[in-house]
Amino acid sequence: MAYPMYEVDWSVLPPEQNRRFNPAFNIATIKQVVNEAIERVRMPTPTRLRDLIRQIRAARTAAEERSVVNKECAYIRSTFREEDSVWRCRNIAKLLYIHMLGYPAHFGQLECLKLIASPRFTDKRVGYLGAMLLLDERQDVHLLITNCLKNDLNSNTQFVVGLALCTLGAIASPEMARDLASEVERLIKSPNAYIKKKAALCAFRIIRRVPDLMEMFLPATRSLLTEKNHGVLITGVTLITEMCENSPDTLNHFKKIVPNLVRILKNLILAGYSPEHDVSGVSDPFLQVKILRLLRILGKNDAEASEAMNDILAQVATNTETSKNVGNTILYETVLSIMDIKSESSLRVLAINILGRFLLNNDKNIRYVALNTLLRTVHVDTSAVQRHRTTILECLKDPDVSIRRRAMELSFALVNGQNIRSMMKELLTFLERSDPEFKAHCSSAMVLAAERYAPSNKWHLDTLFRVFLKAGNYLRDDTVSSTIQIVSSAPMERQAYASMRLWTALERSAISGDATEKQPLVQVAAWTIGEYGDLLVSEASNAISMVDEDGFDDFTRPSEEYVIDIYQKLLWSTQLSITTKEYLLLSLAKLSTRFTTQPSQDKIRVIIDTFGSHIHIELQQRGVELSQLYRQHAHLRPALLERMPALEAPGPAGRDDDQEPPSSPTSLPASPTRPLPDQDALLDLIIGSDSLTNGDVEHQPTQAAPTNNNTSSNDILDLLSGLDLSSPAPAPAVSVANNNAAPPAPASLLLDGLFTAHQSEQIAQAELPSVVALDKNGLRITLDVQRAAGGDAALTMRASNSTASTLTDFLFQAAVPRTFRLDMMSPSATVLPPQGEITQVLKVNNPTRSALRLRIRVSYNVDGNPVLEQAEVNNFPADLFN
């Protein structure tokens, strides 16, 4: 024995590298070595992999790169035709690199199988790598590898077994997994730690592909937690986590191991320095994170298991070092576990305080994670999150756009009746300097917050006016109509105050020339001044005493002529939209009955007459009709243009000034705006025909702002599929609420259509039983049925959320057969918090008095995952339309 001192090291080498002491090293082996040497001399040496990489990287153009690749692929194909090529391993390695560049390499699949069948470890390694990259279960060659895998799983060399396990986990089809699962289960029980952890990871992949094989691995999996090797422990915890997530029965089975997991985690925390597992002063953070995640799954909705892990979670939260990112990772996972299990209230406060400390971290990624987690847990313990309100508001000034977005959403979730004033000041400041992408969402949420938590109607109006000023054209469309309703239902002195506030804003916008950027404000101001212009110019009005926080006591009462001059300047503007000019023109006509001097009357008449020849048909029609009120219909003008009655509120009545603010800490559901899409030709065809109607048509009152229609034609066609649309009875045409002007009406109806005040339909008081339309996954949708005037029906959709998650982007759609007409009002919100409710009114017209059938579709996002539910409702009361 020439080298006895190296015998131990040689014994662990692969057989082909240990020929000095290999028993199979006989005459046949010597002949093989000689033949390989002759083959190398006879055949030219192929390009090495590193040389091929240099050639490809040196290519200056894509064509030059393709030329190099095609030339090399042609050479590799020629060598594959040889029965026994000594360069097969090198050629496959080059082919895999070519495959990584995106070029076809499927012709090397069979050569990979030849390398796998080779007795050499180096050949097997490249062959298995090629199999994982080039093969999948759609290829027939995939079936030929099963026998090679089975042979290598029984190999005496642990590295060969490891290669086979890695390949099986990567490319296993359901059939291959069933064939080799017993071999993997046997290897999990192996005394070799290297093989055991590889087998556990392979079992993890097999269970993910074929969940039915889970029971086979249950006995062997539990024993993995008794191992001292950290590699085996982490793979065992990973395997158990996958089992528990996929099977409730398995979850109950593994709840017995909670004490074992607690003991392992405690040992990791209390263990001293271990160079093998230490990462930045923390003992094996990867294993700690895996165990914490498994504890979160086992303790969810289980008081007993949660009680067993409360102490260890508190220890982890208090003893983990926070100066390094590794410690913050463990703390983050600890917080998630505390908030998901049935933990004690003090422990939840500790978790939220940890997130509060994260908000002060210099790393913006940690701040984002903290805001995102607080947003998900704010409904669990709102009072604890409120303590960090100041820090959250500071994040609104962060230069990172993602952090500002999450801070904005969390700020709205913290709004309640107690902090509404202070929160609105901060959010108004944020709205003023925010990017355009934030203004739409922020302004909509502020309007909802003011409506829900306003301490008084005066404060509500002041806040809405500030939002109008700062949000500009980014306001949601229905904000205009809701603000008009609030003004119309207010007392007279507050209406005078509103007209003065809005006049000041309108005057400044007209003088500065930025009215085009604040058109919703111009529309509300035009309506208010048109209705209450007499209070604006009257000296008898005492609303001037209502001083607000912006120092409104500097108001100067305008003259009638000056008001008309401002109107004329705005009407002559070429930048304002047609809708805004419609508001201004009708408001100017109403001022003719509010102002008393003859010069004002004459000036108004001249301006209105000029619109009789306007290029836009809608404005021309209004100009002609209004001009008639100064001629043959002059005696009708005072009655037609009299002040409108108070508009009916769509929700609960507004609060008085002395009413206490609501004390509920429920967070505000933020309602994202929906952008106006391009008009869809197919949608026009469907809605404009007289054959069918759908639930995306929205009713538009006379004074309400236009409403966006954002439903695509595909949604409508999908929703209408399955309903009976073949009834021969004719149905009235459906009008869609959009920003386009309505077509001219018959001459006899022109004046009525312009000036008759909108009268809401009075719902009959007879109560009918509610209908459950959908009850699935914690979402319950009911339809409250009521008879309306004229034999119609009114359905109130109520969506309630009994889950612990917030449902965002909530959208309710409905469709009816073509013999019906369906109008849908705007929903109360698009975000449905836990234990919250969204309402939406549907009005159904049924000329034929046939039974009502309704097809509904509900879409929303929960925890970032889109959900779509669809159902048909046909159990309405038989006498609904009688």
C-alpha cells in the first residue's frame, strides 16, 4: 500500500475517481481506459464550455450570436450520432447553456438519459441536470427515466441518491410520484442525515403534486423532529407545514407536536454561540422562521395550542436582537404568528409595538413591511394601532411612493369619530402635495370619511369644499351629486354660507384661469349659486357670521352684475367641459329669477340667446329652450326656475351641529375610484338595442353629475349567459349614464325635461321577505324586496362580511331578461371590512308583470387573491309586481 495515509479520504470519492483501490479495476477496465485514450486522439477535441461562453459574449449582434450557436449545435448533433462519445458530458453541458439562452435544445433529451445510465458520478450529475432542464411530464422521454431513478435511489453512494431525489422532486409526474413514493418514504427513515433531508424535500414536492400520497409519509415525517441535525429539522418542519396547509385532518394530527416545536425553538433562543448555525449573532434564523410559521398554522383558531405557544412567542419577541436584518426577520414572523393565533391581548399589543418600532427603521423595506402588516391587523386591535398614529402620518411624507400609498390606506383605516378633525387636517395636507396617482383614491376616501364621521353638517361642508379645492378633477363623479344633496337639505343660513364659500372659490378660479382643473368645484358652485343666488347678494343674509378655520370673515359681497360677468367669462372659456357649461348655463337662467335689477335680467338674456347657435347640440338646445322663457313662455319662467325642494338623501339623515360624533372605532372602507374607460362598441350595441338590459346601467337624476359606466362587454355577455333572452315582448330602450349629452327630446317635453324637479320614487311601505342571493366563504348577499310606485320593484342589495379579512375592489353586477329594465344606483363602498356592510339599490321595471329572474356576479379581492362568484336568483315573491 503506497499511500496508506490517504486511504480514508479516497474511500469517500466516487468509484471512477478511486480506481487505485477499486476492486472492479481489472483487465476490462484497463481496455476501456485505453479505448477512451485512442478515441480522444482520433476525434478532435470539442470546444470547452468556457470558450463557447466567450464566443457568445463576444458576438456584437444577435445574428452573430445565432451563427455561433447554430454552428455549435450542428457540431453537437454530429457527435450525438456516435455510439460511444467520450465528449458527451461536455457537449450536454454546452447544450444546457444554449438552452438557458433561449435556443431549442430538445434534441439532447436522449443523450441526458445516456449520461444518467452511466456509472460515472460526473456523467450522472450533468445528465440529471439536463433532465431537470429539458424534460417535463409532457415529453414521452420522461417515462424512460423512472427506472434509472429507481436504480439510483438504491445506490450505495449518498451523492448518487441525492441526485436522484433532487431530480424526482423537480420533474415528477403524478404517475412517477406514485411509482417511487415508497422508495422516498424508505429513504426518509435512512440513518444518513444527508439522504434524509433530501428525501424529506422530495416528499414535499411529491405531496404538492399528488396530495393523495400524504398519508404514506405521515409516520416517517413526525420522527424528523427528533433529529439534532438542523438540516433535517428544517426540511421536516417544511414538510409538516405543507401537509397541514393542504389537509385539515393532518392539521389536527400534528397539533400534538406543538410542545416539541416550542422546545426546539426555546433551545435555539437559549443556545450559545454555534459557528455552524450562527448568522449575524442569531442561532439558525432560517429554522426559527420555519418553526414560527408552523406554530402560526397550528395555533390558528385553537385556544389550547395558542396557550401553549404564548410564552415562547413572548420570549422570541423580547430576546431577539433588532440591530440586524436577521433579527427583524424573526420578529416579523413572530408578529404574524401572534396576530393569527388566539393570543393574549398584552401579546398583541407587544406585536403592534414591534411594528411601530419598524416604522422608525431607516430601511424603507422594513417600514413598508410594517405598514402592510399594520393594515392587515388594524381590525384586530384598533386601539393599539392608534398609539402609532403620529408615526404613521409621518410616513405620508416619505419619499418612497409605495410607503406613502400604504401609509395613506392605513391612515384612512384609523379614522374614527374621535380623531376625524386632526386626521382630516393631515390628510388634506397630503392631498394637496400628493402625486396625481394618489389624488383620486385619497379624495374619494376623504369624502367617505367626512360623510361617515362628520361631527356637524357645517364641518362636513367645509371639509368637502377643501377637498374640492385640493383634489381638482380627480374627484369621483358621484361626489358632486352627494355634495349638492347635502347643501339642498341644509338650513337656509348654511345654504347662504355655502353659496358664499363656493362663490369665493369660483371667483378665484375664474380670475386665475385654473377653473379647468377644478371642474367638479365649478359644477357644485354653479348649482348652489343658481339655487341660492339671492342669499349671496342679499344684505339681509346673516351667514357671514359663520367664520371657518380658513378665515372666511374676509368675504366681500358681490354685485349682481359682477356675478354675471364671472359666469360669462366661464361660459366663454374653451377649456371647460360641456357638462360644466350645462351647469353654468342652467344656473345663469335660474339667477334671472333670483336677481332683481333690470340690467342683470337683460344681460342674462343676451348671454342665453348667444347659445341658441352654439356648435354643440346640447348647449344649443338648452339655449333655445331657455330663450323661449323670455318670449312666449315668459309667464312660466318664475314657476319653472323656482328653488328646488330638498333632495332626498340616499343614506341616513345628516347630523345636526349639536349631535355627538359616532364613537365606533370601525375603520373607514376606502373606495378607490374607477377611471372612465373608452366606449366599447359591443357594449353600445348591447345596451343601445331594445332586446336586453343589464345591471350596469345607472340611474341619473336631473341634477346629479354624470356617472361612469366601467363594465366591459365581456362581463355583460358572461353575466347574461344562461338567462332567457328570447321573449318576443318588446322592451323599452335602455339609457346609459355617461358623459355624453342626451339626444334631443320631443318639443312638447323640452321644458319639462329641463326644469321639472326630480321627484324620487316613493317606495311602498309593505314589507316583503328578503331573498338570500349568495352565502359563500363568509360573504352573504341578501336582497331586500319592496314594491315601488307604478308597479315597479326596488331591491336593496346588502353584502355582509363575516370573515376576518377585508374584501377590496368589491363589485356587484346583475342582469335580467330582456323583458325587464334594470337600473342600479352607486354602491355605498367598494371595500368590505370584517363585520361590515355594503348596500346598493336596484330598481326593476317589469311591463309584462312576469316572474323576476336575476343573474348576479360578485367579484372582489381577499388578501391579494381575486375571487369571482356567480349565482341565479329566482325565488322572488310571486306577487312582487301585482
